[in-house]
Amino acid sequence: MSIENRIKATAKNIEGKVQEAVGDITGDPEAKEQGQVKQAEAQILHTVENVKDKVKEIID
């Protein structure tokens, strides 16, 4: 498990949530969509870390 990667993913998720909210408030659909994309990327990064953890668990 890479704490560093999980922190980066969490930061990207927060950044995406903020960007989505700003896009929603300002009525900017592009910013809102970019925020949602960042959140999806963060979810993928978390999933990759979970898979790494499972593989390591199986190996050990």
C-alpha cells in the first residue's frame, strides 16, 4: 500500500469535488465535467491501490 498514492488520489478527489461545485455554482458545465473526471480518476487510483494491497496480501 502506498500511502503517498492514496494521498494523491484523495487530493485529486477533493480538487474534483471543488471544481464540480464551482462549475455548478457558476453555471460552467465544462468545469463541472472536469471536476467529475478528476473524481473518476481518483476512484481509479484508489482501486489500483486496493488491488495492489490484495495482491500483496495473497503473496504474503
